Amino acid sequence: QVQIVESGGGLVRPGGSLTLTCTASGLSTTGMMKWYRQSPAKQREWVATSFVEGHAAYSDAVQGRFSISREGSRNRVYLEMNSLKSEDTGVYFCNIQHSATMQEYWGQGTQVTISS
């Protein structure tokens, strides 16, 4: 059974930093690993992608402030968030792709709140 678990969320002041971790269990192999976020006022939006080949892609909203990395041997993906702003507040979700079947799996999300 595949299980995706995010952790590391919390309350941070503007300008602060936070690192999220996502761990996938029950997956024999992983392809793309992504982070999304959703706030009450917005639809779920894509944040960043880590590709198997090693490169990454970011939304314009987080480019230059966030960094995604993966630890393939442990089926983990991280999201390092710096220079946080109030608009970064939301529930952050991890999305992991099985590299053979291309099926995508979602976690339950972790809350990130940026407030003074």
C-alpha cells in the first residue's frame, strides 16, 4: 500500500525559513516528485518539481526563494523555503509519481502559516 506523508509545516514569521519533508512508502520506484499548495482563497497551485534526471522547476511565485531536492534511495523529497511571505501561507501537498506506471499519489498535506 502506497503512503505519502508530509511533515515540517508550522508557523513562521515573514522573512523566515522552513523545510518540508515528504516520504513515500510502498513505492518501488519514483519518477517526478512535486509540491503543490492550496490556500482558502485559491485553487491548488503547483509549486515545484524535482525530475529524476536531477533538475528542478519552480513556479514564478517561489522562484529564487524555494529549493526542491530529492533523496531517491529513501523515496523522499524536500522543499526548503526561504524569505517566506504571508502569501506563502497554505496547505502544502506532496505528489509522487510511480516511474513505471506514471500513477500519481498525494499526501494529506501539511499546514504552513506565515504570520507575525
